[in-house]
Amino acid sequence: MDNIYDVIIIGAGSIGVPTALNLALQKQKVLVIDGESAPGQQNNKKAIGGVRATHSDYGKINVCKRSIEIMKTWKETWGDDIGWMSNGYSYPAYTEEDEKTLKDLMKVQHSYGLNITWVSPEEYNELVPGINKEGLRGSTYSPEDGSCSPLLLGSAYYFHSLEAKVQYRFREKVIGFDMSQSKIEKVITDKGTYSTGMVINAAGNYGKEIAAMAGLNLPVQPENHEAGITEPVARFMGPMVVDMRIRPGSENFYFYQNNEGQIVFCITPKPPITGIDNRSTSVFLPMCTKRMLEVYPRLHSLRVRRTWRGQYPMTPDGFPIVGKSGDNLINAIGMCGQGFMLGPGLGELITRICLDELTESDLHILQSFNPERDFSGMEAFK
């Protein structure tokens, strides 16, 4: 009986651990299997902490709105300080094309009830004092978006899941499934075999490989992204700044001041750098700092403490793959670098899939995430 579980989750990261806690709170016997030595050791600990609901699609908007509700009330609900700030997100426009794109997108976002406004260059300078106003046409501003510490939130989820009797097997690799037609009877690892009623593939970088063990070919490809962090200083800016302009070697970049006063920054490489390579490069810091100083010269005296590299498991259209395949496999992969902000909301949604308690809103959300979609759409500003 010790190796029989209601649900087995593959992956103890941004999706797997929140899902484990939610399932355990619903009295499910849950096992989480991960090849690393501890939870959150792939991309969760490399996230920069931004959380936004200002996407372009009903599914991601509503999952992230729920994530924000969970995070901003976490201390009140669970007692842990996760460093939450409702510091907002902003997308400054320096070209007429970007201004039109952002304002058109705002119409969609308003239709889904998002609190997002257009601010003038003068108003934006109050939010981000010292921003480069040369050519600035204005910016979107979504004050309810925010940020918190991925390390603190991941740790909080993990320890609360232990209290809820979730079991973990670390340093253990899933190598196959024992299947009866389209049903997974057992999960086979390099150290044991476990029987289960439901399997959740939340394997992040390795989600495609896990899905293949069940005969599925899901289009998920990890791409390498780098980030960095500065020394802490007194607070001097508000929202996350996302510059959408393309520059040599980069498609866009973004930065914000976290709860501890540090500037955290990241860049989207162009062309994409595919695969899994966690080695930092000598190219990233000069490229990113040049872009940052162009937009925000006030950053020039800050000292960078460290840089690091992680992966965005990407899908062709920029939307996650979440849904049931076969009799008892739920895939929750291809988060496109947004697993941290999607995780709390998805943890609840996946739990409702497991328990067959989906609402009409859930079904609407899952249309966007359907593993069997044609991937012909495209998330704006993914």
C-alpha cells in the first residue's frame, strides 16, 4: 500500500508543488517525484519574480488574476512573508507602432476586466522617475500586477505541502510508464515503481520527454534566457518596465526593483537560444546594461551582484499546454517562462481537473491551453 497514490506529480517546481498542496488539501494522497535534490531547483529559483495578469487571452489572464489574489493575500492566509508588492507593470512605447499595438491590446484586456490604463510621458515619469522621455509616447500601467520572491513562495508552498502529508522523492528520475491502453497504471523510476490513479506531468524542461513516455508528441522546446541582479538600494521606482523594441541580439528586455531594493533584469535573446545550458555568458551583461541605460540612465551607478541563466520551456504560440490526455495523464508543461506567475492559479485548476470539478470558466481557460490545439495563434508580448 505504501507505493499506491491517488496522484503522482512529476516535477517539484512552480507548477508541481502548488498543485501538490492543493490536492493534499482535498484529501488526496500525493507523491511528487523530481530528479533534483530539492524543490524548485530547475527554473523556479531562476525566475525574477514578476507576476502580471495583463496578457492577451482569457486563459492566461484569469489564471494569473487568481495567482495574484493568492500571492497578495498569502501572508494573511498562511502567515509567511513572501515579499509581495503590488508594484505594477508598465510597457513604455517609443514608437507609433508600439503605441497602437498596446492601445489595441488594452481594449481586449479591458473586456476581461483588467485594471490597466494609458499614462502620459509626464505621468510615467512620476512612476519611474528619470525615465528617458526622448521619443516616449506614453505607457500602459497595470497597478494590480506585482512581484514577490520565487524562493520564499516556493519554500512556503513546499513546507505547507509537507504539513499536508505530500510525499516527495528527490534525486529520482522517471524512466517510463506501465500502461494499459491509454491508462497509466504505474510510474517507473530509476529507484522504484509506484501505482497511481492520476499522473501530472509538470516536468518543466523535460515535459516533452515525459509526455513521450505516454506516446504523446507535444511541441515544447526549452530556450535559454539570462538574468541579473544588482546591490540593494533605497526604493526609487515603481512598476516593472518592459521595453518591447528589438535591438541586435535581443527582442525585448525588462527590469524592476524588488522588495529588497535590488534591480532585477532579464533579456529575451533574438534569435532564440534553444536547448538547456545553464552557463552564464560574457555577452549578456554588456548587452542588457546598454539597453537598460538607454531607457533609464539613472541606473548607471548600480553595481551588479550576479547573473544567471535558466530556461523558458516554449510552445509555438506562447500558451501553456494544460489538459488531460488519455485516461489519467494531465500535462501541465510549456509555461513559456511564466510558470512562476501561473503556478498558484494553475495549482487550483489542475486540482479541479483531477477531481472532475471544472467550472464553465475553467473550460473556457482550458480551450487556450488544449494539448490538441493547432498552435497557430500567438500570445501578444509572450
